[in-house]
Amino acid sequence: MATAKQAKGAPKAGRRQAAGARQAPPALRIGWGLRDMTPTRPAMLQGQMHCRVATRAMDPLLVTALAIEGIAARAVLISCDLAFVPDDVLAAVRAGVCRQVPELQSDEIVLFATHTHTSLVLGDGFYPFPGGDVMTPAECAALVTEQAVAAAVAAWQSRQPRLLGRAFGHAVVGHNRYAVYANGEARMYGQTAVPEFTGISGYEDHGLDMLFTWEPDGRLAGIALAIPCPSQVDEGLNVFSADFWHEIRVELRQRYGEQVHVLPLCAAAGDQSPHFLLYGRQEEEMRRRRGVSERQEIAARVGAAVERALACTPPPPSQPECAFTHETRHLELPPFAISRQDRDWAFATLVQCARQGDLESWWPSRLRTIIQCADGQLASAPVAVETHIIQLGDVAIAACPFELFLDYSMRIKARSPAAQTVVLQLAGGLGWYLPTAKALQGGGYGAMPAVCAVGPEGGGVFVEDTLRAIGALFPA
């Protein structure tokens, strides 16, 4: 079942005008906000199967907010340097913003994670708490909530008529992370220099979607970037870090000034990674010749793509007619179908965890859940999902909470009637993977029920619902 909810507080006639009437609406009112959420005490890091504690920051963890207000729609997009945004943190941020900005409705506020693996644990049950001066997950969640609310409120309060433009380019950042072997098996980060290796599992998306905002006098105010890759170059470190998004921010501000805001967005990339399965040695040699790190190399590629795009995308002399709508959709997707083979694998893996002395972290806990569902001890229920569809002129933006395998994004983009379509992941929620049927055949981490709530059947429902919503806004 899928339902769509109109933004509260927006007059119906005005919404129809924004969607298609020919009267020129007033200029969009756009604002930016930025806050630092880097802890000053040690804290656990999210993203691996074992507990890590950071005691220092390699670079700051930031919260960036972009507020957009049109004639009949509003959106506050908040990007956090996190692995994912838990439901309770999403709810707390929405409540905090709405208390200070009563005219905003909670579902007009969307939180995104960049999917760095060197940021804070925001909930209990992931790892055994080490004690001492280490921040509790509740303390970390309170810190993130406070700074996210502050960034969103600052963005809303600073909104004013600004100019908006879009662009598209390419920057090599992400790569498909599954090696496939002669027996049909796929392995995440699998070896390729072996006779059994037959190829890479799927497509790679090097597309770079860009939104630019300018001040009325033409000065660049901010850039929203959607990169189909999680920020995980240094995912195993024991320090706080925004990973490659830090270097991208530094690169763009060196090019365009410290006043420029950067909204980092993780486009669909459930099967993508910055790690190389091929060409790793050659890439490392070339970086050594240039004297740059892997993260700096990524930032240089992104910076060059942004520069090329801006060179042919000047700010308009005034904001042209720009339809703007923001639609929140609520879907109930069929749960992942757990097979007997899945159940037996989960049991065998749980036994290995017990032998290693780990029965408390999130991984064995999730394995127990799979076994209980397969044995009928836990009922499998439809998975409630919140998605967002945003129209900005001739751009369509679709956001979902999953780590969405790339093929789903490609289906949406290929069939979308919009001039440019952006598919974003990790928009609130636990961020379970959503693999394709092809991925399930190969297996591997990311294509197993232990880390998936929804399977290919639900993925198809999401694709078709998204395309219907976009099609209603962009009729042929």
C-alpha cells in the first residue's frame, strides 16, 4: 500500500499552481545553516562489527541544512556526517525544529546521512558500552539532535530570495564492491587476482548531480552535491572523521570562498564503495606521484567537475519560473522473504560469533532475529517506509531510507520524465540494504536478510511508486 500526504499548511489551490500553472511565482526563498557536532569526549564509532572508540578528531563532523520555501511548499534538507539517522533522532530533530519554527510541519524536514563509518553511535544495542569517560549513545544522540536543530533553524531564519540552478557532471568516486566467481558467488571486496574471478557484479555510477544557489548579486552561496558513494575511504579508523566529504568541502571552499556551503548527499549506492577491486596498485602509484591522499584525489575530481559545470551554468539574472513541490509518501513494503538456507546460514554464523565470545553486539543480535523469524517465533510484518518526492523546476528528487542498490536508481532515472532526476538514500531510518534479485543470487554482505528488511519485491514497489509520483509532477 502506498499513500501520499500533502504538505500541511499549504493551500490546495497554491499547490496546484506550483505544480503546473503558468503564472510566475515569486522567487524561491533559500537559506543555509551549518553546525559542528564533533564530540569533545571519547565516543563509540558506528559502522563495523566490532566496537571502536575515538578519542580525537581527524576532521570535524558537520551538520549542514538547506531550507527552501516556495509559494506552496517547503523543505528543510539536513545532511549529517553519520552512518545513518535513527528513527528516534529523526523524530527528535523534527520536534525540536517545529518547536522553534511553528509554521514548519515535521514531514517537511528530511535528514540525510553521508554514511561515514567514523562517526557516532546514536543508539543502544550496537556494541557493548566500554564505560569510563566514553559518551553514551544517548549523549551522542542528544549532541547530534541539538546541532541538527540549530542548523535547520539557522537555515530557515536566513532564507531570502536567492537564485537556483542545476547541473550534471561526472566524477569517479564509487565502484561496485562485489567480485563474482565461476560458481556464481559474489563477495564484497573479494579477491580478483585468482583464477575463479569472472568479473564485477554490476554497474558503477560516476554521475554527479549538482544544485547551485546564488545571492541576488551573483555570488555563489551554496552547492548541493549528490554522489553515489558512501564516504568510507578510511572506514576502519579510530578517529572522528567525515571522510572524503571533509576534503570536498576544503576543495570547494578553496575554489569559491569560505562563505560557500556544501550540502553532502549520498545518492543510491547500496552496492558501491570508494575501494578499488581493480586498478588499486595503479591508483596508489599515481596518487604517490601527485603527492595526494585518496580522499584528496576524490575531492580534486569532484572540484574539477563542479568547476566545469559552473563554467556553463551562470546564475540567472533573476529567478525564472520554478515549480516547487514537496510530497511525503508512506509505503508499506513486503518484508524480506527468509529462506531455509538463510536461516541455516544465520545459525552457523551465530555459532561462530559464540565461539569468538561475541553474543552482545548488533551482528549476533540480528542473526538471532533472522532465526526467530524463520522459525515462526517472530512475525514478519509489512515494512513501513517514508519517502520524499521533491520537484525543483525541471529536477525531480526522490529520497528513501535504504542503502539502495544502484539498479533501482537506474530504473527510476531511465524512465523519469524530469530533465534531471536525483535518487538519494539514507533519508532517515536504520538504513537497511535493499538488494536486487541479481544481488541475492550472488549473495555476500548487503544481500542477506541479516542486513535487509525489504527484498526485491519491495524494491519494485518502491520504484513504481516513485515513478508514479514523479510522473504526476512532470506529465509528458
